[in-house]
Amino acid sequence: MGLLDDKVVLVNGGSQGVGAAIARAAVREGAAVAVTGRRSEPGEALVAELAADGGKAMFVRADLADAEQARASVAQVVDAYGRVDCLVNSAGLTSRGTLLDTTPELFDQHIAINLKAPFFAMQAAVADMVARKAPGTIVNIITSSAHGGQPFLAPYVAAKAGLVGLTRNAAHAHRWDRIRINGLNIGWTATEGEDATQKAFHGAGDDWREEAAARLPMGKLGQPDEIADFVVFLLSDRSGVVTGSVLDWDQNVLGGLD
């Protein structure tokens, strides 16, 4: 028996990185999976990979910065699979900006991807669950930077901190519907997107992962497959009654000082 047998799981931002790892883990645990993304090529490649391994998967092309597309992605999954049991919001924008140099356009981009997209995807998914009078689970991928973060992450932190509050608010609002909503504040993680960010904004070389790992307590960055296993657990009944929790998934202890 898999942890997600016979569940329908929608992973927003699921065509690469942490989202793709979650999609793989969900299929492994028995779920039918849908992933969204802006680019068809990686999304279709992931679906083909999952299908080749015997999984049931579909790709929905969507620009989640558009609230209507975020809602429509849920509707497409409901049309295809009949329902959405579990939602994961893993899409994220990490482009850099400080309080002093962030433009209104950059700020709006962060709000659109990191806050508005999960809001309206949750709205559509919860509406489906409530209409069916069925329980469900949602996990929002947030960030340990939501506690404060580096100066160059100002718009990112503003949006993700909003997602922390939204996670708790929605969990409280729908606890009697038996819809459990939790968040995961992940730390520095080895993904394709992070590789591009380090090279684009910080001039990193190809060996940046090794250099970063040497400075971290556990000797490595966070691994997408490890995060995925934790997310699957939160989506599943094995996580019990927990809702409204925003868990720090990181190797740095917040509040600890040397």
C-alpha cells in the first residue's frame, strides 16, 4: 500500500526541481499526478518519464502568475481525473531585489507567482473538495527566508511571508471541512533553478554546490527527493490531524547564535 494510493495530486510548478521530485514521489506512492508549468518541454518529458515507470500523470501548461490560469489548471485536472484530493504549490520566483532597488514591476512579479498563484489555486482546489464534501490536503512550499532572509531577497520574502499567513488562515477556515493545509519552509536546496540563480545573480561557477556544501552543517544542500518524501507524508493520512503548521525544513537553527 502506498501512502497516496488512489489519490489525485496536483503539483503546481511541478515540471522541474522540488516540484518534479514531489511528482515522482507521489506517483511512487500510488497517486495519479498532474503537474503544471509554463514550458511544455520539461513538463511533457516528466510526464513521459512517469508514464514509462507505470505511473498515471498529465501535464497542464499554465502561467500561474495569471490567476485565471491558476484556477483553470485545477479545473482541467478535475475534468481529467474527476477531482483533486491533494494540492502542492511549489512554483516559485527567486529573482533578486533589495528594499532600495526593487522596482514595482519586480515586486508585482513576486506577488503574482509566490502569493497570488497559490491563493487562487487553493481557492479552486478547496472549492472542489467542499463541493464534494470530501477531505483533502494541501502543502505550500515556502522558504526559511520567510522569517527574514537576506537583504537581496526583499520582494521574495514579502510574498513568501504572506504565504505563511495564508497557509494558517486557510487551514483555520477549512478545518471543519477536514481539509488540512500545511507549509514547508525549505532551506537552501540543490535544484536546476537554484543553479541558474547562483550563476545569474552571484557569478557562481560550476562547482558552487561543492563550495556551498562545505560551509553547511550537514555537508550538503537540501535535496529535492528528501523534501519530496516529507511532502508526501504531509499529504497522506499518516500525518494525522496536523493542519495550519508551517514547518522549518532546514539545517540552520533559527534563533541559534554562535
